[in-house]
Amino acid sequence: MQRILVAFSLVFLCAFGAKAQQSSDELKKKQAEIQREIDDLRSTLNDTKKNKKASLGQLALVQKKLRLREQAIGNINDQIDAIQSNISQNYNEIGRLNKELDTLKEHYRKSIVYAYKNRSNYEFLNFIFSANSFSDALKRIEYLKSYRQYRENQANTIKNTQAQLTEKNDNLKASRKQKDDVLKEAEKEKRVLVDERKEKDEFLSKIKEREREISKEIEMKARADQKLKVAIRAAIDKEIKAAAAAAREKAAREEKARLERQKELEREREKEKARLAAAAKQQEADKPATSTQPAKQPEVTKATPAPEPVKQPARTESVFESTPEGLALSGGFEKQKGKLPWPVDKGSVKLHYGTYTIEGTPIRGNNPGITLETNTGAAVKAVYDGEVTTVFDIEGNWAVMVQHGKYFTVYSNLASISVSKGQKVSMGQVIGKAGSNDDGNGEVEFIITLEKANQNPEFWLRRK
């Protein structure tokens, strides 16, 4: 029973250790991803600093970098907790092994003392020959062999336990060193966090100095956004009407075809009735006057059964899904949620979706999509397969709307476009080039709608 308990404990501890190791590896991997994202942000921020004016795009980068740094510190604290848990587990295991080792040594000591006291051959022979029968003597010999094997097993168990104890002590030392290293890393990250908070405060001061200028920029954006929203709504309304008209026309054609088939079947049935009546009349005329045999009934040809009414397709959620192509595009787009490519290869979110505030200022706004800051003239690409339904001008810049079933994506503030209305586009295809903003940087407005309901694009785009 003792051996079983020891084995069970070892299995449990091995499983616990593997899980702890897995958790530690996951935390390290997450830390590496956060650090890589911070490095990318730092590189982008250094590029934008070439423009001496503090911009909202730069502020967004600084704020995001600060949030990532706080995440990194939180992740390091999780690593410290995991290491401390491992240290505590090692302490408990070392205590248990020491106690077990003391017990094993005591049992082994007693067996050695007993063996020493009964070490003479006389005692050995006397124990065997005092048996009542030959069978009993054989059993006593087997017992002595088993006892000898038991002592050997005890010695091996003590050695194994000592080896486990040494391993646990080594693990404890390694964990302590790892904890010291992670604590140093945490202190370093906290110092960097202090510097980055100062950097953010400096940016906020510069933004505050440009408050009037930025407020004017936001007002101009609000006007452009309003025009864009009106244009998008009108374009989608037009597409809805066209799709509804096409669906009605298709339904009318199918109904007309059904009625034609039904009329044709009615005509065939009438013909069959007339044929049967004529055959019966002819048979009656041909019957002899003196015949007493019953008239032979004409063979009745079984009429062709009327076909089942044509089942109309189930009513879809959207008029845009009334065709197989539209349904496939909608479903394909939905499956890409959280995995869609970004419309620009290199860029960052300057203004997020929905209601937003500019930190340190009373400036407020509401974004129908997300505002991406990128290089002026950067290629803007379609995020999914679809068809260009509308191309329009907003405040002197181009905007392109692409339909993906019941979903629409809009790419606005384009300096030039390379697609036209009615053109099929594929994921990753260039549809235009990014225009510029008042700060001299490239900028693109990106919007996703479900029919006329705006969606948060950041939920749909893959994480960079």
C-alpha cells in the first residue's frame, strides 16, 4: 500500500509539474509576443517622429505602447506567481521526501540489526530444520529469500529517494535563480514604464498646445464622416432595392414557370380523360346485341400524378443572401472574423471605432469605422473577395465601397483608385492609394457594415 501511495504521488507531481511548465512556457511565449509588438510600435513611432508636429497618430502609438508595457509587467507578475508556486511545491516535496527517507532508513536499520543478530548459519539451519514438514521447510526457504530481496529493495528505494531529493533541491535552486532573474526583469520594465509615462505626458502637453488646431481637424473629419455616412447609406439603400427587385423578378419567373407546368399537366389529364371516354364508347358500340357476357371494361391508363409543388427557398435573413453567390460571400466573410488582413501593410490605428476622446483635452468624436495612419501613397487593399458597388468623392478624396454578400467594406480618403464600379475584386487586391492628412502623414478611413449597421473593424481584422 505504501508503494502504491508513493507511486501515485509521483505521478500526480509529475503531471502537476508538466502543467506548471506548460503554463510557464505559455507566459514566456506571450511575453515574447508583447515585446515584439512593442518593438514594432517603437519603430513606427520613430518613423512618425520625423514629423516634428505632435499628432493624434503619435499619441495613439504612445498610448498603445504604454498599455502593452503594463501588460508585459502583468505577465511578468504572473510568471513570478507561477515560479513561486513551483518553489512552494518543491519545498513541500522536499519535506515529504525527507520524511519518507527517514522512515525508509529506520526500517532498513531495523532489518540490518535483525539480520546481524541472526547472522550465524546455525540459526539459519535451525529455522529451516525446525519445520514440521518438507513443504513447510521449502516455504521457510522462500521466506528467507523474499526477506533478503526485501532488504535489497529497501536499499534501492533509499537510493532512488535520495536521487529524487537531490533533483528537487536542484530544481529549487534553479527556480530561485529564475525568480531572481524575472524580478530583475520586472524592475527593468517598471523603470521603462516610468519613462514611457513621462513620454506620454510630454506628448499630451504638445497635443494640448495644438488643441485648437486638432479640434478644427476633428470638426472637419466629423463633416467628412457625415457625408460619407449619408453616401454609404444611400448606396446600400440602392443596392437593397436592386437586390429586392431582382429577388421579386426571380420569384415571379419561378411562379410563372410553376403555373405553366401546372397548366400543362391539366391539359394532359383532360386529354387522358377524353381518350378513356372514347375507348369506352367504342367498346360499347362493338358489343354483340345477344351477348350476355359483361362488357369488357377498357384498360385504364393510370394518369401521371401531379408533381409536388415547387418548394420555395427558405426566407433568408438578408435580401443579399437570396442568391447562392450572395449567401456564400456572406458566410465566407463571417468565417474570417478576427482573421481579415489589414487594408494597409504598414499602419496603426489613429482613432478607434465609436465614441472616442482625446486624452488631456475636451475633444470628443464618434468614428463610423477606424482611422488608420500609414505612409502617404501606401497601397490600400481589399480585405476580402467582393464586388465594387460604389465609387464616390468625399471632400476631394476618393472612397470605394465593396460588397461581400450582406457585408460592405468602405475605404475612404484615397488619393487615387485603381478599380471601377461593378468590378470583381479579390482579397489583397490593390484598390487605391492612401491620401494624406493635415499632419503630412498618410491616412485611410476603413468601415465595415452589416447592411446599414456599422461594425467595429478591429473585431474583424487579425491581430498584428
